[in-house]
Amino acid sequence: MGPVELDVRNLKVSFSTPQGNISAVNGISFQLHRGETLALVGESGCGKTVTALSILRLLPEPAAKITNGEIIFSGKNLLSLNPKEMRKIRGEEISMIFQDPMTSLNPVLTLGDQLVETLLQHKSLNKKEALSKSAQLLGRVELSSPEEKLKQYPHQLSGGMRQRVMIAMALACEPKILIADEPTTALDVLIQAQILDLLESLKKEFGMSILLITHDLGVVTEIAERIMVMYAGDEVETGPTKSILKNPNHPYTKGLISSRPQIEMTGNKVQRLSEIPGSVPNLNQRPPGCSFHPRCKWVFDPCKTQKPVSKQLDQNFKFSCHLDPGTI
Ligand code: SF4
């Protein structure tokens, strides 16, 4: 693995609600290395997006608050930067793309206007140079007739094309880190594969790191070298993707893997998918002990009262469960 690009240490985030303060992220720690893709995986409500928004300091304050931790990037703790310093990091050094590009693109401006504005904000270019660079960027994300596209509005493009435009905007300043929050969820399967291929080739070309947020383990196998599985704001298992998919140690990870659609048929038999019973708990009604215990088929007495601590198996693997490694 390359040098550490981003180091998240014991991050805790809470939200103030009419029912009191609820903890959305409970002290997670992870490192993103240069040139790697790390996937944060889990069902909706597990704290993945809150983690990503914390890195960019885009949480809806004051309702959301980072109550503990450090986020170290280029030797600085992002949590101690002032708003001006943070604006410089966003876009120039760390960019983010979202599931629905329509929420990020301005519907009343042409793509050219939006790309040029981004470039003029962060780069010392004149308008003509910014326009030419914008066309280059659209070409790089494999959009045909880029000069023509610059004159179009977001609604004139398909969902897949809009996501390519968002990727072009995110790459405008050649960031060191791209955070991709469910970048393919809204797209059909063929376009999903194309966008993942594109991200993979851009990662290599720009030497950047990707923090991929997804609920979809299929996406993970395509491009992530490592995964961190989250459940109810906790980090439950982290390690290299191939090893975790083959030999998970945490029952939640195993449940996610078993519920993954697979194109596998034995003879004429179609295998039924198994599902994890129940759903992610409401964060203001977190079960005591292990938060996963009401859904876990390996649950035993300690799980109901004692929160499991993280076990570091070696430099690459850790998981939080009362079971011994290799039990499930
Ligand atoms: Fe299941 Fe217990 Fe492990 Fe939680 S700690 S995942 S309930 S076995």
C-alpha cells in the first residue's frame, strides 16, 4: 500500500434531535492510502455518508456535531481548519460526487458555465482557457462531442452522462482524494459498469485515492482494494476486499455477502437469496451491547449487554464481535 493520504482517528458525530442527542458515528478509525480505493459498506443509516460529510466538514451544523476525533490530511487536522482553509481543501484537494447528480448540478446553467465557474474559482486560468479545459475534461470522462455538450443544460443529458459531468467537475482540480457516495446507485447495470471502469482508470491516471460509499457489495468487488463495513455508526469489520468476501469474521458482513445477488446456478436450480432479518435500529433506540444482536443468528448472552471491542487480527484485518475469528 502507498503512504497514508487520509487518517481518520476515533471520529464521533452526534445529531441533536427533539428526542435528545443521538450518536450517528461512534468512534471509527481508518486510513486511506495513496492510490487505493477503500469502500465504506453498510445498509442505509449505518453512518457512511455522515462519515464522508464529516471529512469535508459539510455536516448540517449546528444540528450535527463532531464530538471527538481527528481527520489528518497532508499533516493537518481538517477539524481545526477555519472555513476559508476548508474551502480550499474542498474541490482542490478532496472532491465528492453524489448519487444523484441533479442535486449537485445547477439546472438553469449550461454545463460549460458550471465547469468554467469551478475552474475559475480554483485555477489561475482566463475564461477562454477554462472553456478549453472544460471541453478536455468532458472528453476525458468519455462524453462525445464535448464542445457541444458544454452548451447543453443538465436536463438534456441522461443520468449516466450527468454522472460523468459530475466526475469531470470533481476532477477539475486534480484532487488527491475523490469521495464517491453511491455513485452508481441511480443508474442501470450497464451504465454502472461503465462508470466504475471510468473511476478506476481515472484513479490510475491521476494517482488519486477513492473513498467509495456503497451499500452494494457488487460495486465493491469491481474496484475497492479494501472495505470497511459499518453498522449503526460502528465500524464492524475492515480488511482487504477479496479476503473479507471469502472469509468474513463478522456476522453482519456475512449477512451482507449472503444477500448479494449472484449469477450462480447449480444445474437448473436457481439459488434463493438469504436476507438479514429486521432492519438497522433507529439510532435513538440503539440496542444495548452489540447493536447487531437482535438480528444476529450467532447471538449469545454477552452480546446483549457488552459492546464488543475491536480485535486487530493483523496489520490489515480488524473486526468487532464477541466471537473468535474463524467461527462463522
Ligand atoms: Fe452477533 Fe454477538 Fe458478534 Fe454481535 S457480538 S455480531 S450479536 S455474535
